[in-house]
Amino acid sequence: MSVFKPLPLGERIPPSPHAVSCSLPRMRDVRGYEEKDAETMRHLTSGYPRFVVHPYARKLAEHLAATTPLLADRTIWLTSSARMATQLAEFLGPEVHKHAFAGDTLHGVSHPHSPELHSRAKTYLQNIGGFLSSREAEDHLVRLRLLPQVHAEPVFASNAGAEVRRVLRTALPRATDADLLLANSGMNAVYAAFRASAEIQAARRRTVWLQLGWLYLDTIAILKRFTATPADYVYVRNPLDHDAIARIFEKHGARIAGVIAELPTNPLIQTPDVPALTNLCRQYGAHLILDPSISSAFDVDVLEYSTALVSSLTKYTASDGDVIAGMVAINPANFDAAELRQRVAAHLEPVYPRDLARLAAQIGETRDLLQRIHTTTAQVATFLQNHPKVREVYWALRPESRDNYLKIARAPDAVGGMISFTLRTSMERFYDRLRLPKGPSFGMKTTLICPFMYLAHYDLVTTPAGIAELAASNLDPDLLRLCCGTESAEEIIKALDEAL
């Protein structure tokens, strides 16, 4: 009997009301999810928390609309803090008739029903991690007697923040507690670090930011949205072409504020030459923000190379898959460290205490979890590389950037769990036949696979211009992103082989 059981459309992964993933078992479900098809959406009770407003938050908003006259017949966005509500209201603009509200420790923004306003507000909160936590919404619903009780789950009973930082310091021993700043999501960590760094560098008339390679969609969105002008956003298509990066510095070095790089990139799993990149940034006075979420800060040792390290703690450290959180680690040796600590803290959204307690209950398993995943990842990558129906395989030790990765890896086998690949046959047929769990997110005990470009860039995979844009960055619309969990390599390979 296989360990992988069929998961119906919309089933939470894991089976918790706070799950960060949900089952999308067929490509028609993926399309229905992206197109908000009514038949598909009625099966989805939740989704990745920065993309899908949680049912508890929706229920709480409905209660507010029904009991607060000023909020009746309006769209309501519940936010992670009063500051986030203010930011959202300001973003929507003074010409928009909106209402920022606060009361009973709930904060948010309401506006008249409008598809355009809905899209703008949702995208903004998604990009920077501004939604109310599902556990905070749950607590309010229990207090209002709209839910009988909170979901029972293991939590850390003592000082959760101290426990999380204690474990993080085992991977980042140069960092003190003051250098480890916790955020309500990985994207909020990216946002806070970028805004803080950009503010410091703008005072020096440095406004240009370099994006190395194709990064996660919300990181790209933050760079595009918050750089001073469109010309200040520079996309370097090939993060492995260090000579091209050096030429950009030679030409614009006095204006370059900083560089953002993922280690490796998402989804092509490419690793730039980090020591050489650090030397360039230090030579020209640029900041370097590094994001090791794909492999984790427990697998790559890069704090000393960075100005600041940002990472999703949802990945690998919250391996049950029921918490979103993030961190910014300031390099204490950086000349702007003191000011960065203050400015990053001013932009971060705090982790809700129950989320932090749940994270603290899991984070101690991170090293053991990764050790199990490493061996599996290597075996699965080898299987895919040798299969005649597989076209390309991308993982941390792919030859084109293997040496770069090993320069920062804590051990030769510390490769994380991520593998992306493309097929010589029909992706849709393979995906629909595959018995592995299928849904967004990664870094869980559960193996997960998804048609990543469809979930992250549906607007691009469905238009000729979008497909051309992807092709210019060597991205196949049918690329599949697989993250190995703690199931055996044999079981994962068996499922892949069966579908191929």
C-alpha cells in the first residue's frame, strides 16, 4: 500500500484549520482556482494564507458587517495591525472613499464593493503580509461565541519567542537576539528588510536595486512597487553571469542601493557566486539582502556575506505546514547594522502569540527533518535526471551552479528539498495521474508538488506575451516544482515513475 492517499479537491494539507496548503489534484482544478471558477472555489475551504482570505477572517468580517452600521454593505479587510490598516488606507489613495477602523483590538479597512478596489487591496496585503492571522481570527470568533473552541494543537508552553531565537542561533551563531527579528510571514520579512535598507541608502542618493534571477513573485512585486522609479529596478536575468553583474556595478555603482538574491532561486534553483557578490557590494557600498528560504538558513551559511538575511520560517522550521512566519537576521558586522535593526523593526508585522507558540513547538525538529530530506532529494533528483521522459531537472547541485552552492552549503549533502523539472511528455497528463500531494507551499514533512508557473504567474502562462516573457528567462510554463518531505525516496520515486 502506498503512503500517498488520494486527496480530494480543497482538502487541507495538513488536516488543520490553519493549514498553509490545500489539494489541487488536477490541472483543471488549478485553472479553476486561478480563474476563481465557482465550482472549483466551492470546494476550497482554505489556501495559502497570504493568497486566500482565511474562512475565519471571512466569518469575522461578516460578523462585523452585520453588527456595525458603518461597515454594512462594504468590503472589509482585516489586517495584522493598526499600522497595516493605515498603510492599506494610504495605498488605496485619498480619492477612494474608504474607512479605516479599529475596535476591540481588531483593525482593518473597509471600502465600497468594487472589483478594482478589491484587487488592489488584496494584492497589497498579499505582497507584504498584511492579513489577519487565522489563529487571531479564531480567538476572536471563540470570544464572540461564533466558534465553540480553538483548534487543539501542540504549542510551546514557555517563552516561545526565546525558543525560536534559541534554535535560530544554532544556525546563525554570529547573531544576537537583537539581530533576530521575527515577522508574521516571510514576505513581510522581505518587505521590512528591503524598505529599511532602501531608506538608509536613499539618504545617500542610492536608489537602484538589482534582482538576481527570477525570484518569488511577491519579492519581484515588492521591488517593482517600492523602488523610487521604474528605472531603479534592474532585473539581471542570469544570476550566474558574475561578469555581467560586475559590469552593472562598474557603470552604476555609485547609485546602486542594493541587491536581492535567493539562495537558490525560486523556481530554477540557481545559486549565484555569493562571496564574489559580497565583495562587489562591499566595494561599491551596496547592501546585500539574501533569502535562503529554498534550502533554509540551516543548510546554507550566508549571514556573514549579507547585510541582512531574510527567510520564511514557514518552510522547514514549521514543518507540519500550519504556521506562516518569517525572520530578518541582521549581520552584526555590517556598518549599518544598528540603524537597520531599528528600521526593520519599524516595518515588521509581529507574529501573533499563538502562531509563535505553534512555531516554537516545531522548530526544534528542523535539523533532523532536513537531514532526512537531503538523502531523499538527491535520490529523487537522480531518478528524474535519468528518466527518458524528463527534459530538465533543476536542484541545488545542478552542474551550472553546483560549485557556487557548495561554497555556502554547510555540508556537501545539505541541499534542501526542492527540485524543479520539465517533461518531454504532457505535463497535464502526468500531473493528473500523479498520486503525490499537490498544492502550494513547500518545506513540509509532506511531499508537495505543484505546476508552479500556473500558481504563481497564471497571467503569464495564459498569454503569448507572457509566455515570451517567461521564455526570455528560461522558464517553461509547464515547469513542475517538487519539494520532498519525510516519506521514503522509494515511495516518492514509485509515484513519479507510475505517472510518467
